Amino acid sequence: MKKKLASAVVVLSVLGGVSFATAGTVTTKGDTNISIGGFTQMYFDWANNQGFLGNVANPEFTKTGTKSTPAQTSFGSTANFTRLGLALENKAEGVKGLIEGDFWGGGANISTDQNGNFRLRHAYFVKEFCQEGCNYTPWLLIGQTFNSGFYISYTMNGPVNIAGSSSGPTNRIPQVGFGVKFDLGSVKLNPQIAAEDLLTGFISQSGFDSYRSTMPGLGVRIPVEFNSGLGAPVQFYADVQWQNLKLTKQASNIYSSNQNSYEFGGGLELPVYFVSLKADAHYSKGFTKYDLLSGNVMPPSYYLDGTSIEKVSATAWDAMLKIDFNKLSQVPITLAGGYSQVVFGNLGNLSNGSSAYARKASTVFTNIGYNLTKSATLGLEYDRNKTYYVGATNDPDNGRVSNQVFFVGTYKF
């Protein structure tokens, strides 16, 4: 439903899927061409036993001795996911960039009349080092953007995504990245390494006085694209993320304890003419915010078990399928569906605590999209979320279930 930005975005494979016009650019006095683009987007959501556009079911007990409200259906709507962006390009200097924001920020009157603050999503530039005609292009990226290169989920739940989406994070973080794009004809490689601020975006803690980092995190990604002869190119990626941090708990005589969080995973998208298949998987330790569960049900990345520092693990995977009838018979309709899950491990004494934490979360989804015009699309999706909880006297083997149906309309400009 979203087109990709031109080659400024290709540097990190797929960075947001924003549509930009190719005409009507503005040239600044510094010879930078600026193209304005983005989309307006509106959601109508009917949800049962979960939050608005959520991806987890409500627990049986929110805290010890307090049962959750019986499952109820509620309606919600928002247009705050609407985006506005500026694509930047200075051909003479070989520099491209992107500045993008939306209205999904908190504050303002978001709780009463949906007027959220404008927030920054992407702000980065890329310098490519290549003489004309070379088949490899070194590049340098500086700014804020995604730290996992290639992932577009087939769900239409853009604001929240689905439980256990094992793409890696969709958080946008400050980073300095370097890579080399290799064009080998039928195969294209883009290995890259980045110094990243992973601490606040992907790590949480419970029971400590403080946590901090003294150095950037590290990310290594290897996106590969190759022609299969069966339609669009096949895309594959592998990635590793690492972050060092210090934990302090004075009452337990823990002062700046040195800890390491890490993640590794990979994924594949295989287009076969009008059908696309997608699968991803990852394993992480000390990176629970990587899995983007909505609400307060995400277990902490680190917690204290007596005087022992414990680190929560997560194993996630997804499998999805999409059918594009426009490629099959010129009918402007797409059908998609899939399954995704995350399982958290080493929960220890969190299982007996007063807070409810997810032990496992999964989503089954199916949707239909219709291209009303070249620029306007309509979509309808059904999600079934199932969540298992520990803590707050929840039965860890009793999966809680929620359902939602939402309509989304998007106009790209």
C-alpha cells in the first residue's frame, strides 16, 4: 500500500515506505532539491478485550487481587498517523536525506480530541562515495532512522504492528552507519555497520536505581537482493545488535554492574509472480523492548532476583503471505494474512510478582486492500491476539484472547 522512497531510502533497504513526488521539487541556494511528500491516513477500530489498535489481549488480573474489566467492545479512531516528509538530494555533492514527522506524539489534547503533537520520525543524510560507472558504492549515514534495514509487515496496523513481529525494531534511533552497496548484476549486496543509541529504545529495567550506557551500541546488517526469475527480486537479510550498559542498585551493593544486551536474526521475502511469501525470526537477550508489545505488559529486559541480576530472553518469528490481484488480472485488490509470536524466557520471580507480564504473545491477521485510485487506498483488517501472562495471580497456561477489526484509508501525495 505504500511506495518506497527513491535511492535515499535504498541505502538501508527500506526506511518507512513513504511516497514522494518526482516532480515539483524546490531547489535551495545550496543546490539541494527538496521534494515534499507523505500521506494522510485515518483509522476506525472496533476492539474487544484490548486497547485501541493494540496487539495484546488484556490479562485476567491487572494486579494481585484485582480482576480486569470483563471483555468489552469499544470503538476508536485516529488520523494522527498522517505523515509529512521532505526528501533531500544534492546531486553535485552526492548527498541524499530525509526529514519526516507525523502526529503520533503525545501531549497536546490527544486524550480528548486526538490532536497529538507533531513528532520527528526520520532525520538523516547519506553521502555516497562513488565515481560514475563503478559497481560498488561506499556510503555514510548520519542521523535518526530505523536500525534494522529491511522489513515491511503485511499487516495494515501501521501505528502498533502485530505481537511478536520479528522484524526487529521499528524504533527510529540516532546512529552513524557505514556500508557498501555492491551491484553484481543479478545479485545486490549492502553490508553495513552502525554505531547506534540502543539503550532507551530497546532496554528496560525493574528494581534498579539507575541504568546507563557509556558507549554506543553496535549493529551489523547484511541485506541481499537477487533475481529468482519468478517475479520481483528475492530479499534476504541477517542482522546482529549489541548494547553495553551499567546497572546500579545500592541496597544490593550493585554499582555500575557491566551488562550486555544482544540480538540476532534474519528474514526472507520471496515474491512468486503475484504471490509474496515472507518469514522472519530473531532471538534476543536483554532487549525486550525490541518486540514492541503495546501497553505495560512487556517484561523488563533486566530485573533483580534477590541480589542476582537476571536478563530476559525473547524468541520471535512470523510467517506471512500476500496476493496481489493487480499482477494477476488487473484487479486493484490485495489479500494478505499471517501469524506472528514472541515467547519470553527466564522470567524467574517476575512470575510471582504483583504486575502482569506477557509470557507469550501472538497475532493472527488477515486483510484486504483496494486501490480506490492511483493515490488512494482502502483497507480492512481482522486481528486475533492471544496473550499468556505471568504475575498478578494470572494463570500462565490460560491464554487471554482479544479481537479487533479496523478500517484504514490512505491518500499518498
